[in-house]
Amino acid sequence: MLALVVLLLLLIATTPGWTEPDTQSTSDGGGGGGCITKEREALLSIKARITTDPERLLSSWQGQDCCRWEGVRCSNMTTSHVVKLDLHARYIRSSLEGEISSSLEALEHLQYLDLGGNYALTGPGGSLPSFIGSLHDLRYLNLSRLNFSGKVPHQFGNLSRLRYLDLSSDDLHSDDLSWLPQLSFLKHLDMSNVDLSGAIGWVDTVNTLASLEVLRLTWCWLNNTGHFVSRSNLTRLKILDIPFNSIEMQFHAISWVWDATTLEYLNLENTGIHGVLPTRLANLSSLQVIQLSGNHLKGMIPDTLTSLCSLRVFELTRNDLEGDITEFIERLPKCSRSRLKVLRLGHNNITGAISDWISDMTSLIALDLSFNRLMGSLTTSISTLTNLVDLNLGYNQMDGVITKDHFSKLTGLQELHLSANSFTINSDWTPPFRLQSLGLGSCSCGPGFPRWLKSQKNIYSLYLFDAGIADTVPDWFWTVFAKAEVLDLSSNNISGTLPATLGQMDTSWLDLSSNQFNGSVPQLPQNIMTLDLSRNSLSGPLPFNVRSPISIDTLILFDNQFTGTIPTSLCQMKFLTVLDIGNNMITGQFPRCSENVASRSGMHPSNPDSDSSSDMPLSMSIKTLRLDNNSLSDEFPLLLQNCPELTFIDLGQNKLFGSIPAWIGQKLPQLKYLRLRSNMFSGYIPTQLRGLRHLQYLDLAHNNFSGTIPPSLLNMDGVTKTTEIATEDISSSTSSGMAAVDDGQNPHANIYRISNSIFVVTKGQEREYIGFFIYMVSLDLSCNHLTGDIPKSIGPASGLVNMNLSLNHLTGKIPESIGSMRSLESLDLSNNKLCGEIPQGLSDLTSLSYLNLSYNNLSGRIPSGHQLDTLSPENPASMYIGNTGLCGPPLPKSCPGNHTAESHFTTSREGSEMMPFCFGLSVGFVVGLWVVFCSLLFKKPWRDIYFQLFDELYDKMYVLLVVNWVRMTGKATTAY
């Protein structure tokens, strides 16, 4: 946090000063004897349009001498014209409210106008007033963060004497910046958050401002227009602050940056620049701050940065940098190494170890090397960084023991993050610091609860997930960390009960999942937003006892022993996005939110059986709803029709009954996953499901549905588009529904990533798919009472991975179009009444790894093919058993006119077994021959030895043959 303060101080130090006009003091009145009547009346008109003044800023606007009024200054001339009007908001809650009066035009001599920060102040019709462009004498104009919308008026080009202009606002836009070049004296320009996406040639326009020293265009939707100046006129530029835009070009190609040799502050964060860091960066010798995070820069920093002796802040997080950390440090300018205050290199591919070079960086306040591939132990030289406030080494591959010697001199340390390493933390020590944020997730801190934490009373975020703790939580813990906003003790072996004082804590993020807590849950913290108590042994009623239920965002309570019903307080949680109470012992019905709302408002409850949404409460924000594996007994919950953002519903393994409502296709347009497995639903599958365009997972198995399969069920975008099953699995260190990410950032940022899981019956077994993004495209209608044919429109379902229609009463033929389902991996049509031949197209499904067509009325020859022949190698006939009309391999029954299937299959199998042997023999012969040939061809000594050996063998064989021949002929002569 202090690193940000340092950054702001550097900005202030490099921001050009403003010379105020020669004015009367608001206290002495000067020699003018009061202000001009016309201007006083204009000021009173401005006051009249202000409806709210929280700080009573305008209470002094009384009497004749307006030059003495708060925020007003006049010139020293005898005329006493108003030259300065400063009504900026001093605090966030001190904003003036109302409308800027057109009487402002009467202040013709105004040089300084500051209305900044008044977020409740607007112009006529909510627009930025164009009449401000008539104040031709203005030098300073600050209209930042006002409640403007619409277009920036071109009349601002009339302010030709302007030196300072701040129009930063969220709802303004400008497609034409042609008025800017008229402000030739402009030194400071800030249009942050103004939509400039339609401003073609914005670089050329800004380049005309030769006097410009400060340029701030944050979040302006700037883009690479393809036309950039060859040489820049911005030679006086000191601050270039244009982060969060879409520049998206090679860094070295931004020529107008390299000509600004006076540049002191460079911020191109998240602008899409790519390539390597250019050597020309060394020409900007005055640079104090370099902020290039969130881009696509790669490689190593150049070795030419020796001239950057003023460098104080160097941030390159979230890029593609790689190389050894020692080499990286050596390439930093030696002249500034000992004065560098902020170094952030997190989220790259940097390797190596932190060694004694760290002792040279004695001025460091913030060091972030997280999310890299650093290895080795942490050197004790880290203790020489006595100014260090923020240290983040999390998510590397470091190890070793952390002792008091590492931190003995770091008395000012406030943020320490070592998560996702293999450190062992010594628990027998007294820290010299008072931390505000601590991350030791996946480090070894146990088995006892770390006693040294008792001294850390200022912590607002604590990450101790998977820390090897096997103990009870001491009583002092809940008192010491009562003010902490984030507490993560997940994935340990912590036992005991939750404290009765839990409701008195200020915690907003609480993760105690995957432990052994038991007992009931007391009153929850009053500010709780995200709660994960999953995978414990907690009991009693569901912990919905929140003082402010409207603030709840995430409730994950699965795998416990909660009992009772779902409380009606659920109806008040209008901002709840994730609710998971699966695998508990919840009974009863869903809350009737319309009755609950009516009773609280003194109205009569509406008919609970009504299917109209008019009686329901306001729209809820639930996106993920998991109530599976309980004992709920009710119809499909009506409250879901007021959850238009729902994408994931799991009501499986309950006692739900009735039909699927027709409104589901209209009221839940974002639904992707619907699991109603193992309930008592009945009736037809509604054709209105075709309204769920994004539906990709539908499991209605083990219910009592009847009728035919709607043809439109397989034509939705979620099924027809080919997707991958690839899931981003949760790391083994995290088993909760929230994957903790200790990145050392603001606790209100995206600390947790919510994971989903689906139990899918596929390939003959139940599998669990877990991940942050699950792309399982599946249709399971098995074990119902469905009749009729399989729809012929099944073909377009090219994205389908798993289809199970088994244990129904389906008739007719298997559609030929099934051969076009290229992504299909598992197909189960068993235990139906299907007839006819098996489509030959099944052999074309190269992804198919499981097939079950058993117990139908299929007939004809079983199609052959490489893919089908490899299925169920242990018992291939099991795929087709129970179909008396089928013949051919792998069944023993032969087809008419063929050899017995047995001999055919045996021959085929033997041939397939011999093929690898023959192939290997041939390859070995060829390779061996070429090895000998190449050796003799390229190795002359070997060739000489070989032929010499060959000659010797030839001579020996020749002599042997001659001698034997002589002996044989000699014996023959003697015989005569």
C-alpha cells in the first residue's frame, strides 16, 4: 500500500506547478473595495442552482463584497474582477449537488475555475456546458468527476489561453478532437475515462500541443489507428499516463515516446504493447517511473539502461519476460539500484534464485516477484532491506526454512506474501513488524496453530490455506483478527466449534472450508459478503442469519450436516450470485418469496400456485444454484423465474416432483447447465427448452418423464457448437468451492475464483468434472418413460460429448445423422426398443471411446472400422448383447454367406497381433543396414579397418580353401 503512496508522491513531484493569477486574498479584501455588481449577481445565481451543500461551502456568500466569499478571489486592480472560483469537493461526501448556472458566462475575467470532484453536480440537461467555452481568459479549468454525459463541446477550443485542462469523467465521449490544437499553451491535459474510441488520428492531434508537459488519457478506449507521427513535438513532456487502452503495437514503434527525452513518468499499463523492451528506453535518462504491467513484452530487459540513474519505480508485472533473476538485476542501472523504491516483476517466467544481490537494493519499499519460477531458499540478506514495506514472493517454487533472521530488521514490513511455495515457517519467534496483509498458504506452519500471529493485530487479510495446521483455533485468534476483512483457513485439519463472537467480527470474506469444524454456526459477521464453510461437519439450521442479507454475494455450504428448511431470508439476498448447499440434510419446500415479501410489507400474500412472475419479488442475481443431494420435497422452484442470470442449476438427488415449467425457456435465457437427476419429475419434456439457446448440459435421468424427445432439444447453440472438455482444474491444495488466490492485492479485488463441479454419468461410470470453466456438453435422459423415435435432427449436435438415452421405451431406427456428431465420446442407447441396422456412420466417430447398444431389437451386420474395433477390448460383444438380429464380429453369430464369425474374428485378431512384429522386424533390418553403411561412408578410419579385416578374412579363406584342395587332390593321386 505504501508503494502506491510513493508512486503518488513521485507524480506530484513531477507535475508542473500552477502559478495562480495575481489576486486579492479572500481575507484582506485588497484595495478594490468590493466586487462588481454584475459579477456578484452572477455568483448568487450560481449559488441558487446548488441544491445541496454538505460542507456549507457557500454559507459565506452573503454581503456586498463577493471577493471575501469562500472560494472566490478577485484581481488586485481597482475593478476587482472575479478571477478565481474554486469550489472543488474537499472530501468524497462533500460534493455539491445541483446544476451549473449559465450565469457563469458573466464572469468574463475568470482565469481559474475548479469544480472538480463534485460528482453530484451537472450541467444543463446533464451535459458538459458549452458556454464555458466563452470564458476566453481561463488558464486553469478542472471539471473532473462531475456528473456529465454526452459529447465534449468543440467550443472548448476557444479557450486559447488555457494551461491546465482536466475533463476526466465516466460518461463523456468525443469523436472529434480538432478543437485541441487551438490550445497551443496547454501544459496539462487530462481526459481520463472519456470515450475517445472514435477519435481518429488522436496522436497527430495531441502532437500539435508543443507546450504539453502532462498527458493523462487513462481508460479512454484509445486504439491503434494505424497512423502515427514520424517525429514528436512533445519534447517537453514529463508525464505520459495512458494505461488501459488498446494501443496494441510493437513497443519500439511508438516513436512519439522516444522523442520525449524529458519524460519522467511513463505509464503504458495494459495497453497491449508487445515485443521486447527497446534499447531506446535508455535515451529517456530522466525517467523516474516506468509502469509497463499487463502487456505482452517478452525476453530480457536490455543491457543499455545504465543511464537511467533517476529510476525509482520499475513495474513489469503480467508480461512474458523470461530469464534468470540475477541477470535481470545486473542489467538494472547500477547508479539507481541502491535508490530503487519499487520493483514489481510478478506474473512472468523469471527463473533463478534470490541471492545476495538483494542486499544492494537498500531503498526498496515494495518487491513483487510472485507467480514466477524462482527456486531455492530465501537468503537472509533480505533482512538488509530495512525500508521494505511490501514483500510478495508467492506462487514460485521456493523452499527452505523461514526464521527470525530473515525479518529481524524489517520493522516496517506491512505486507508479506509467501503463499504457494514450500517454505517451512518457524513458529517459535516474535516478529519485529506489524503486518496488514499476510499470505502463507501452502507453506508449512503447523501442526500447531502459529502462536506468533497473536502479535499481528493490524491484519486486514490473512491467507493460511493448506498450511498443515492440525489443531483447534485458539480463543485469542478470533479477538486478534476481529477487524480482518479476509480470513482464509481452508484446507487444513482444524477442529472445534465456531466462536459465539463470530457475529461481532468485521470479516467480509471468510473461508473455513475443508476442515473438521463441528457444531452449529452462530450469528455471522455483519459485513459478510463471501462465506465458504463447505466440507466440514457443521450441523443445525442453515446459517442464513445475517444482519444485512442484501450484502451477501456467495454462500458455499455443501458437504455438511445442516438440517431444516431453506430460510425465507433467502428472498432478501437480492445480490447473491452463488448458493451451494448440496449434500446436506435439508428438507421441506423452497421459500415462497412472494408471501415473504407481502407479509413484510403488510400486503396479502398472492396465490402460491400462480405461475405469474408479477407476484414475485424483484429480480435476484443468482448465477450458480446447487441444492443437490438433500431431501427437498416440492415442485420446480418458482423463485427461479426471477433469477434471469442463472447459468448453473443442480437440483439432483432430491424428492422434487411435478413438471418442468414452461416459463423456463423464457425466464432463464443464460442457463447452460441444468441437472434434475434422481427426482420424481414427470410429464413431458417441454418444447420451451429450445429457448435455452446456451444450454449445453441437460441431465433429466432417473425421473418419470414421458412422451417423445423434442426435436429442438438437440438444435440449441450450446449443443451444436463444438467445444472442448478441457477444464482448468483446481490445484490439489484447494478442495473448496472457492480457489484462494493470494496475489497480495486489494482484498476487495477478485480474491477468489468460484469453481463448479458436475457429476456426469459417461462411459459407463460416474465421473466428476471440476474446474473454473467446464465445457462438458452432455445430454442424459436415461431411466425415464420416453417413447417414440430418436429425433432425426440429432445430426447438428456436433458439440455433444456424452449422450445417454438408455432405459427408456424408444423405438424406430438409430438416425443415420448420428455419424456427424464428431465430438461424441460416449453413446448409450441400451435397454430400449430400437430396431433396424446400426448406422455405418458410427465407425466414423473417431472420438468415440464408449458404446452401448445392448438389449434392443437391432438387426443386420455390425459395422466394422478401426474405431469400433478398439472399443471394450476385454469384452467387445457386451456392446451388442441382447440384439438377436445382429451378426458379425465381435458376436459369435455369423452373417449369411460368410465364414464363421469366430474364425474370422480369430484370424483378424491374429493378423493384427502379427502386424507389429513384422513391422518392427522390417524397420530394424533397414535401420541396422543404414547404420553400418553410414558408419563406413563417413568414418574413414572405420572404413580402412573394415576393408583390412575383410581382406584378411578373404586371404585366410583363400589359403584354407587351397590347402584343403591340395590335400584332397593329393589323397586322390596316392590312391591311384
